[in-house]
Amino acid sequence: MSDEDITLTAGDAEVTVQPGNGGRVGGLRVGGVELLRQGERFGCFPMVPWCGRVRDGRFRDGATVHQMPLNSPPHAIHGTVRDGAWRVARSSADEAVLTYDLVEPWPYPGRVTQIVALSEDALTLTMSVETYGSSFPAQIGWHPWFNRNLGGSEGVQLSFDPAWQEERGDDHLPTGNRVDPKPSPWDDCFGMPDGVAVALTWPGQLRLEVTSPERWVVVYDEQEAAVCVEPQTGPPNGLNTLPRLVTPLEPLEATTTWRWSRL
């Protein structure tokens, strides 16, 4: 296990991977400009084995109800793996492979593998959850904090075309109703059945497209410093409403690519 950061480079792009800080991508610099909000809690962290909030921190697996710590009272939020140190399976100049073995408070043994792969104009993140024992429900997602401003005169502009928005209740969880997408500000989950595709444009500087084959994305833009575009395998509280099973024969897998171009 290593707490030391890993630096990946390709062309004029540079990525910092932080195994000791939850397996997160701590930084992404393009032409020397940092795209991710800096700080121990920011960058881009993996959300596993669930994404967003779980109502009251409880989820059911068959007849058993499991209680997770309420790290965002009254709910549990963003999984457990961002709080642990990951192992470096291997790394090269432009790719790092990290693993994390699930431990308490998560009630099931399993292994998470994350691949961080950099090219000259894109970063691809791939993650899988596998079990060697009992099947269990899980989710995969990523939570990047993109800087709202890259030092230019204008802040980032978001562009995407979701099929629906999950209606958000007073408890910040989807009610189960799908509604027409509403304008910003957002702390909301959107459905994109043909795959996630969200463009971030810093006028006159850079355009970055976040894509994923997954159907769900949470967009959060209520903070001044950064905006978040979070592709994931299900909606918030999905352990209860839309569980995806990890089985010994079928791991849960997801990927997202961020591709950029200069303006």
C-alpha cells in the first residue's frame, strides 16, 4: 500500500492520482492549467459501493436491513472507498491501476479496481466491483469537482440534454417521479438513456466533454468555486430503488471519459 501520489503525463496533460486519499484523481492539468478544485476532499473521488445519498443510511438485501454510518445526516452519502487508502497494482507513465478491498462498515467482502488512463486529449476512468463470496447490491460513480473558473473572464458553462430529471424531495432524494428538466441551480439527478454526455465550456479557453455509457448523471452547481458532473450506475438511493447486483460471475463495471479541446 502506498500513500505517495502518482503523476501521469501525456502530451501537455498531467494527472495526479492519490492512492492514499481515497483513490482519487487529485489534479488534472492541461497546458499547466488546473481543471479540478484543489484540496483534500476535492479533485475527483470514486463513489463506491454506492453513489449519492442512501435514505437514513439503510438499505435492504433480501430480508436483511443494513445500516451505514450517517456521514451526511440524516443520510449516508457517496460510499466508503473515498475514506480509505488504495493499493497500487501497477503504474506506468500514462496509466495507474489501483485496488481497494471493501471493509466494514460495508457488510460484504469484495474488491474494487480502478484504472486511470491518460492520453494527450482525454482521461478515461474505469472501475469494477467484484465479489468472491456473497452477491450484494452496489453502485459505481465518480464525483469530480471542476473549477468554475480557469482564470479567464468567464466561468464554465454546462450543456447537456437529459431525457428527464428525477424529482427531488425535501430530503434531497429522488421521489420516484420523473419531471421535465429544470434550469440551474442543480443538486439533481438526470436520466440520459443513450449514455451520459455533458459538455463543460470555459469560453475562450477549453471545452471538456464528460461521457459514459451509464444512464445517470448528478449535476451539482450550487457552490461558487466548482461544479460537479457525476456519471453513475444508478440514481441516489439506488441501493434501495434500483439495485445492481454484484455476483461471483458478474462484476459491476463502469467507465467515464473526459475529452478536451482548446478554444
